[in-house]
Amino acid sequence: MKQTGRRILLGLVLVLVLAFVLTSCAPNTPAETTPGETTGETKGETPAPTEGETEDDTFVFVDSLGREVTLPKELTKIAPSGTLANILLFTAIPDHLSGIAQNFTDTQMKLIDPKYNELPVLGKFYGKGPDYNLETVLAAGTQVIVDLGEAKDSTATDMDELTAQINIPTVFIEALFDDMPQTYRDLGVLIGDSSKTEQLALYCEESLALSEKAKLSDNRVSVYWAMGDLGLNTNARGSFHSELLDYVPLINAADIEADNRGGGSEVSMEQIIQWDPDYILIDTLQLKEEMLKDPAWNALPAIKEGRYLVVPQVPYGFLADPPSVNRYIGLRWLGATFYPEIYTGDIKDEVKTFFELFYGIKTDDATIDEILAGTYK
């Protein structure tokens, strides 16, 4: 009897051990999530909680690539990956930045709180400019690196490799022009506070609603966007840098192969004369002065009849420098010019509102006048 009892007991133990092993080896099945949502499971390799940190101190953020990234719940040190990320993070969560992509210019610093120029300069992970300084990113106490913009084929791999290299989580959030409301809401989820980001999202939604209303109009005018030293560079129709014109909406006269570089596509005076645009958008006041001295430009009806506008550039370009959320005030500015019956707000008040809401800048009428005239330096 004793021998039989031992066999029965041993058999039960073996069954329990086998059940435990099978359960432990089963794959995790994370809940379905969308960008900006959180889940209790992780996918792929993400940094483990730091020393002294427990699972209760972390959460999982699902980025726009579907990557599930474990992050501290208290995020106070967020690093932008470059220029586009910098401007969006600055507008949404300026006091959460561990550094900036590059220093603000002297002109920008006349408007922006000087404390932000005291942050470490991190450089850029993509594009021209100072290379991303990983030592500075680490020294700044960065908790997460955030990349914002349009996803590249390599973005997921790039983010994963960066995390593996310096053991700091990386997040990608899509930031296309018409998805900007969702971009800001995702940033609100990221920091666990939507009080500011929801205001920005609503502003973008209201602006897009005006754009949709204006698109019903048949009275579209054509424009040529003069750039470069002589005005013979432009952001062509269909390029990433010119997409704002489609939202106003305006007809981009430069129907040529698009070059998505910041310098735009090169064109000839003969092409511009053939296009005969209704209006000329001139990138800077200096360029306008050069064009007005040129007999070829003065022969163009739009210039001859004064149908041209200088694009405001402070603190960021109203149309695409860089092609980020700063374009939303460009939408209102051009909209008020060409569709005043739809974009009904006074443009000075619109600029003041945008500057304060997005940049934390309070300005007077004289400053706004200079910015809109292109004379603010």
C-alpha cells in the first residue's frame, strides 16, 4: 500500500510540473491596439525597467509603426530625433525636452523664452545638420527618443537599432499634415497628460474643416512659389514641401517633376512666363527686392500688377520651413488672402492666437505687422 501511494503521489507531481512548463512556454498574445494606445504586454525587445523601477512604474506605448515600447510612466526627459520632431515637441510639451535638435536663431530668441536655448544640442538623426550626438542624448538623462514625421521604409529598423545601441527606448509617431490632430493626441497619451495637446489637436481640426469647406469652391487661383537666390527654384506640384498649397486650396503652377529636397526644383524664366501664374509667393523680402530689380520678372503680369506676397518666416516659415505644424498658420494666412469668406478671422488675431497656443509667444500688433511684412529681424 505504501509503495502504491508513493507511485500515485509521484505521478501527480509529474503532471503538475508538465502543466507548469507548457503554460510557461506558450507565446504571449498582446491585445489589439492602435497607435497611442497602451497595453500590458510588450512586443520585441525593449529596455528593461531601470534599477529601482518596477512594472508599476512603466507602461507600454504603441507607436505609429505598431511597435510596443516600454516606457516610464513619469516622462520628463524626451529627446527629439531632429528638426521636425523638435518643433512638434516644442509646441506640445516644451518643458519635457531633454535637449533640442539645434539652437534657436537670434531672431527666434527675440520671441522665445531664452531657457530653451540653454538645453543641450542633440543634433539630427536624419537629414542635413549636426549628426545625432548619442553621448549628449545619454548625458541629458533622456528617457525616450521621439521621431515624428513621415515613416520611411527603414524607420522601424532605425529605431530598434538605436535602442539596441544606447539602451534608450525610441518611439515613432506619424505627423503628416492632415493627421496632425492624431499626432498631438498620441503625444498626450505618451506623457499621460492631454490638457495642452487636446487644445492643439482641436485647433488643427478646425483649420482642416475650413480647408475642406474652401475646397468646394471653384474659384481657385494659380500661384508660383519663388525660392532661391533668383526666384528660379520652387517646390513643385506634388512635392512634400508644397502640399500646403493643395489644402488652402491653390493651384501650384509648377507642374514639373517634384524634387523633395528643401531647395526645391530648378526652373527657367521661360517656364514661369508660360505658366503665367495669378500670384507669386516670394520666399523672403530680400528675394522680393532682387526680383523687382529684374526686367524679366517685371514683365510677368503678376509682378507688374502687384499680385505677389512675401512669405512670413518667423519664428518658422509659414509654408514649409520646416514642413511641420507651422504650416497651419500658413493655411490660415493664405486662406484669409484667397478665401476671406471662409477663413473669416482677422489675420493679425489669427497669428497672435497661433503663436501663443503653439509657441507660447505673446506679441503686439507692431511685431505681428513686421512678421507678416517679412521685415522682422
